[in-house]
Amino acid sequence: MYRPSSLGLEHCGCWYHSPSQQAPKVYLPQVDLKIHSTILATTSRTTLSQTFVNPTDKGIKDASYTFPLYDGVSIVSFKCEIGDRVIHGVVKEREQARTEYVAALSKGESAALLEQSVAASDTFTTSIGNVPAESKVVVHISYLGELQHDAQADGVRFTVPTAICPRYGQTAGVPKLQSHVSGQIEMTVDVKVENNSAIRRLHSPSHTLEVSLGRISTDPEDFYQANKASAIWKLPSQGSQRGSISLDKDFVLIVKAKDQEAPFAFLETHPNIANQRAIMASLVPKFTIPSNNPEVIFIIDRSGSMEDKIPTLRSALKVFLKSLPVGVKFNICSFGSTYSLMWKKSKTYDGSSLKEALEFADTVAADFGGTEMLAPVQASVENRFKDLDLDVLLLTDGEIWNQEELFTYINDAVSKHPVRFFSLGIGDAASHSLIQGIARAGEGFAQSVGTNEELDKKVVRMLKGALTPHIKNYTLEVEYEKEGDIHAENDDFEMAEKSDDHPSDPSPLSPVQEPMNVKSDPTSQKQQHTISLFDESFKETDIEVTKTLPTIPIPKILQAPYKIPGLFPFNRTNVYLLFTSENADRPKSVVLKGTSKHGPLSLKIPVEDVGENTTIHQLAARKITLDLEEGRGWVFHAKDPEGKIFVDQHESQKEDIAKREAVRLGIKYQIAGKWCSFVAVEGSQHDTVDLTSKEKVLSQPPQEQIVESYAASSFHPMGYMPHSTSGRSLFRSAPMASAPRGRMAKRCLPSYGGGSLQIRECSDRGRSSSSEGASLFGIAAPAASGNEFATSAAPAYNSASFSQPLVAPYMTCDLDSPGRSGFTGESTSGVESTLDPPYRELILRQAFDGSWEWKEETLKILGVSSDTLEKDVDWPRLLGIGQESIDKQDQNVRAMMITLAAVAYLNKKWQDYRETWELVTEKAMNWVNGKLATMGGKALPSQEMVVDYFQWDK
């Protein structure tokens, strides 16, 4: 899979072929790079302007410029300045766009072409034609993107990829022209959230920034508003000394704001297409259901490119291993040019297997050669236990091409088996298209960790996701307002997607399903005449292949992703709906539903109208086309009246049908992709794109017709989510070709329990097994009994007071965490100490079953003496057993007490790192409660109750 030489994309930059040079490529110097991004809640709009110069006295007929963008972005504007000429791009079908570009070159006209790589969806190439001698070329690209949720910072993560060479190929010495033009790299990021929110934290783990809190770059210096911030980074070029400017790693910015995790649904109306609307629904789920007991396989990249990332890989692997629950099956698969499983078959997690795995982790090195990822993925799936769910956690720096083959296999495996894939990109130049593509195809989620970034929280969150039960039947329904009575009790519901596993009966709201009419071939009805084998009037012509594709009626609602992936606590999920122009009903709310063996899951989100704009439409269209490009989407699930998948009956035309739909959306909403490109030609009036036509079928005249691939059903109304009535619209009136201005609609922000949405952990024994519905956002199913302890309940028993100096460099002060211990302020550079903090040392000392041994090394980490722990803590009351049953010299009892002391220590001293150790403490509580059960004691209901017995000084 690692074949950069065949792709010709070994280098990043603007180059051309020169017959007079020995090397095949000559690179033009890049003298200026300006990036302006505006982050609006969970989305971003970026304008990228790059300036190259041709310092020679000869014109260049055809130059190419290869560059990365974040995976899944929607390129919505393309403009080139070539010398004194300015040309604007229009989206057209890929081959048509290239044909127009080549035609312009042959005429000597200025032209430009922007194409996505067929090998990696996050890599693009711009071709620039007829560049005059001693002139500048300025490329302007505007794109929209979703922001990923960063588990470590619990905020949104904004990335500007800047490195192609380390990611996909090997850098070699190539000639680079020198320039005497001085410029600089300038990156400006403006951040805005709604008025009733506030930006809590803004920092970059990759670059040192100039940060301004309270204002964006266009505001006066004395302006301050808590919902605004900006970050600026600059690097001047050296003129003739260097000849070019460049970046060596991705630029990363992390934003944390108040109420950032609250769910919302925005309704947008297109300004140019009559009655065209779209919805964006977004949430960071918060719900609690019992963990699954799957088989877990770690696939780790040990190729040569991982050499400088091996310490990070080892650290991540150890955190994974120490956090696994007792009894699960697990294995480790190493890969490079070949692959190797640690065991032939996964082993049960116990003391001996953990010891063997930790010893193996210490030997991990970058000694497996190249990067072949498909074979180890296939081996892990095929070697699994057939009676268990399989969760695969893949750790890589993402240095491969030919990703489509890998995604196709994962798509197929997930559709046929109870398998999920999670991915962790390691390093500053990990391929976002690879790690995000694996997560999309594998119905998991992806995270990234760069140099100097903490990874513990991300690793534990991924493992928690892997331990979440497999739920595959999520559906999204739209509730409409009834005319004249917007508060009616029986509002209409319509499913945006129907699960293939649960066909629904036609309802009054379902579209009329007409039988498929397969028309006979008209030529077969005509009387056929004899064709002469020697026709004197015959003239040889070019061979033409006419490809007629069957038609598929377009659903009234297009959903992306077509199949809602698994929802994982604290991991953001966005779902888009594109309505056809015939649908005039007004959406009132969207309802997300799922079922698990523990009960139904549901969340109703009110829909907020944000007025006219194109942002949500273009994000939605790109999400739909990305589904189609990766072999998913509605056209692959459409069925005929007999219930057969339509494209399966047209196997040879499956990709062509998907391409046709992607091209339709790309041209209609002017977004680039695998099958659509931007083309800009000098002095040419591009064909006007008809945005007002009401398309009912795709492209070709009717040959075959099938029923639509969705169904609508009626449901009883559900409890409505409370929401705020304040806030401003950040999505309204954002111009397409520049950094957005205007306001975003008020979010529908629920308020639960005075603002704290942290779900408290407690023993499984204290949890309810009720089948009552659980909200997907922060409200757990009601307990069947009164076993749960309130966090404020503090019994008046004796407590011990311990003190220990904390090591300040490991902590950062979180502005929205009042009452926590005070630590040093964070640095905007994001550079962390390389020493292991005490909490990590404590985790490494935990036994596989969750216990700690009463040892001096452990007591030292806890900052408590053996005498203090024996004398100042009420052992009988804490353990819930009589004084006569307590033997303070018994090793089991001592292990129980130091284990509870460790639980209290982590809760008290390292609350900011809770997501790193919460699986560890949960395992500890389960072990203690298991021991108490054998001693006749009562199970401890919560970690918070334990904390009150151990009072460390803050």
C-alpha cells in the first residue's frame, strides 16, 4: 500500500517539468502564506492564500501544486491570480473540468484546476497553466470543516495540515529556485461562541501563539467580550537566503468554551435555491449503560516511520493495558511490511497475560519495515472469537496510500460481523483521511496526538468507547409543526432513515410507493432488417460506448452519514439532513433514538431556524458525497419492490451510480470531491449551474424505477428538552468567499443540575438495571432503588488528613473548574514535562484485578505513612464490617484499604485527569466490593463516599 513513487506526490509545493534541468521537477519558491480561519461553535471556515513566484525569464506552461487539507472539509471557493489576471473556479465533473483546463492551456490562456487525490481524500492538487515570466501566482482556497472533539482537552480541535512529505513519501534533494521576494507565513484564527457562553481555554500544542482573549483580530485593542478570542502565529521568510517558506508539522489549536458540549439542531434555508433547506444536528452524548465484555485487539504500527514516535506508542499501549477490565479477551498485533500477533488467539485478561503484555510493550520498536495495513486488519477480524463482539484499536502515524482498499474491507467487515474500529493518529503529520476514514468505516471514532501532547485521556476514552455495547439501530426522526397549531400534541414525525434490519409498514406519512416499471427496450419491438456484412457506404468511425445508467428516485430527505454510527459518551457526533424543495413542512425538532439490551435511548433536540445561508448545505452535501466516495450512502441501500438491493442487481454500474449522485450534489452546491473539481479558465463564461431545478430522478431518462430507500412513520410525541431563549446566530449571513461574519443562532442549551454535567462513577452493584429509557445527553435511567448516594452526602465519621506536595508541572488550571486545587497556569506553547506524574506511576503499580499492594512505594506516592493509614482511618465503618472481623495485619484487608486510599487520592488530587484514571478506579471498586461480599460486608456505593474518609490537604 505504500507506493509513493507511482503516485508522483513525494513532495509538497508548486513544481513544473523543465527539459533543461537534470531533475524531473523544479520547484517554485513559496514566498507568502496567509491563513485566516473563523471558528464558529463546532465548525470552521478557512481562507488559504499561498503565493508562489516564477523568478525565471521564461513562462511556465503547466505547474502543479500539491497540498493537504483536513479530511472531510468542503472546498467552497477557488480563485487564482496569475500575473495580472484573476480567474474564478466553478465546480464541474472531474473529467469535464480537466478537459476544459487542457483546452485552455492549448489556447495559451490562463487557467487553473483543483482536484482531490484519488488515493487520499485529504490531499489536493492545483494545476496552474500559462504562468508568465517573472510573475506571481496567488492561489485562494476557502473551505468549511467540522471540528473534532479533543478528548484530552475536552474541547474542539482545529487542524491545518501542513506536511505532505513525511505523511506519504520520502523527501529527496530536488532543485528549488531562489527568490529575492520576502514574505511570511501568517496564520490567524478567530474564535466566536454564542453570547451567553465564554471561551475558557485557547492553546496550541504544536506552535507558540500570540493569544488575545476577549476580541478577534478585527476588533479594536480595547474591546473585550468573553465569547471571542483570537490566535496569531507568524514566521518571516529569509528572502534569497532560503528562497521559500514552509511549515514542518500540522498547526493545531484547541478551544474550550462554556457549554460547548450542549446539543443543538440548526435549520438553514438556501438563499439561491427555492425552498431548499438543511438541518445540522450536533451532540456530545452523555449517558451511562453497563460496559460490554468484548474481545479487544490493539493493532500497532511498527514501521520505520514510527521510530521517533515509539515512546508515545509504548505509553499509549501501557495505559490501554492497565485500564482493561478483568476477564476480557485481548491481543496485540504489530505490523509494518509484515504483521505478527502476540498470541495465536486472544487471551483472557489476568495477572499473567497482563505481565506478558507489559513486558512486550517495553520491547516495541520501529523494526517492521514499510507500512502494509490491510493484512493485519484482515488477520485480526478473521482470527476473532466468533461468539464475541470485536473492538479493534489501531495506532498509527498514517503513512500509507491506497486507503480505499482498506476502507472497503472495513466497511464489509462491519456490515457482516459485530466489529468496530477506533483509530489513534500519532505524530504531527498523521494522515487525517486515514484515521478518520478508518473510524467512519469502522463505526468508531478517531483521535490524534501530536508531539508534546498528553495522550492519557484520549487513550482511555477510546477504550471506554470500545467497551460501550454495540448499538447499530440509531434512527433520526423529524417532528414537524402542524399548520395553525404549533403546540399540537400529535405532531407529525418522519424518519430520515430507515434501518434495513427493521422494515416499517406504510403509514399515512410514508411516500406513495409505486411498483417498479421496467420498460421494454423499444428496439426489440421494431421489425429487424438484415444487416449486410459488406456495406460499400460504410465509413470507419471512433468507437463509442454509450453508458445508460438506471434511474433512482431521490428521497425527500438525504441524511449524512446515511447510517448513524455508534454514539459514544463525550465524543461529538454531527448528523445532517438535506430536504428536497418539495417538502414545505416546518421542522420543529429532531429525535434521535436507539435501543440497547438495557433499555431504549432517546434524545429530542429542538430545531432553531438560523435563516438563509449556504454553510450547512455545503457541509451536508460534502458529508453525503464522502459517504458515496467510500462505498456507503443511500444509493447503496435503495431497494426495489421485491426488497432487493438495487445496485446489487447492477454490480458493474454500482460505482457509476454513486458517482452520478455525488456529481449532482457537487455541482448543485459547488463543492469539490473525488468526482468533482474546480476549474478556472480565463475569459470564459462557465455554463450556468441550474440551482433552481427540482430534480426528482438522477440524470438519465427513466429506464428502471425503484421505490425510495427510506420510509416515514408515525410516533408518539416525547418529552421536550428544555432550552434557553438567549444567544446570537453565528451561522447567519456568513459570506461564501471570505472569513464569515454575522451571528450564529442561539443554541438550544439544556440546563441539568446547576451546570455540572459530570456523571459520577459508582459500583455496578449500586446501579440500576432498569429498562427505563435513558437520555443520550446527561440523564441516566432512574434507579430502581435508593442505593445511589448523592455527591453532597457526607457522613460524620472520623477522617484522616494527609498532605503531600504536588508536582506542579503536570497540571494546568482550568478556568471553568472552581473549587479544584490550584496549579500552575498553562503555557500557550503546550510543551509538557516528560517525567511521569504521580497519578501515572500509581496506575502502573495497580494489579490486573484492580487492587494495590500495601507497599512503601505506593504509600510514598499517596503521601501517607503506614501508621497514619492504620490509626487515622475508621476501617470497620469504611468497610461496613464489625471491629471483631478486622485484622489490620491481614494482607487482603490491607490491600483493600490501600486500594480505597488510592481511589480517594486520585479523586481528590487528580480530578482534572479523571478521564485518564476512571476505568482504573472503577476496576478497583469492583475488586473491593467483590472482597467485601466474601466477608459479609456491604458494597460501597460510590467513589465519592470513599473520598470522605481520606482528607488530603488541598
